[in-house]
Amino acid sequence: MTEQEAEALLRKDLMKRYPLFRRYGKDALILTVLSYHVGTSALLGYGKRPKSSLLKKLEAGDRDIYREYISYCHYRGRKVKSIEKRRKMEFLLLYEK
């Protein structure tokens, strides 16, 4: 797979998820990217799984979501430094004030 094909595939996947988060306005892109990595149900909730505290905070009008966003850096219950670093970089690049 070439780099251009991979880029096109990534954009296609993100555009499928974007409508789920469109109502969050400025935060839709960052939520879409996070859902790509952690799964849509982790954010929106499904069945017995509740809606994430990140979305609850945004719905309440509080856009101070740094801690909640960075908290998605665990794998099998353990904090992974490389994932935490990735979340911080994503936040810096995608969060609109």
C-alpha cells in the first residue's frame, strides 16, 4: 500500500465517523480522531457502557477537556507512555480554542 492509498483510506474512515460527532462543532474533529483510536462505543456508550465523561463535559458546555482527552492512554488497564505522548500531540494539533 502506498502512502497516498493509506492517506485516502484514513480520510475515508474518518469521514464515516465524523457525522456521529458533527453536533459538537469545533470539537468534532478531535472526537472523530479519538474514536478512530479507542472506538466509537468508548465515547458514545453502548448497551451497559455509559457515555464518556469527555462527551458529558462537552455537552455541559465545558470545553476544558485536556485531562479527559489525555486519559485515553491505557492498554489492558496500564498507562502507556507512548500513547499518552500521542494523545498530547493530537490535542495540541487538533484542539481549537
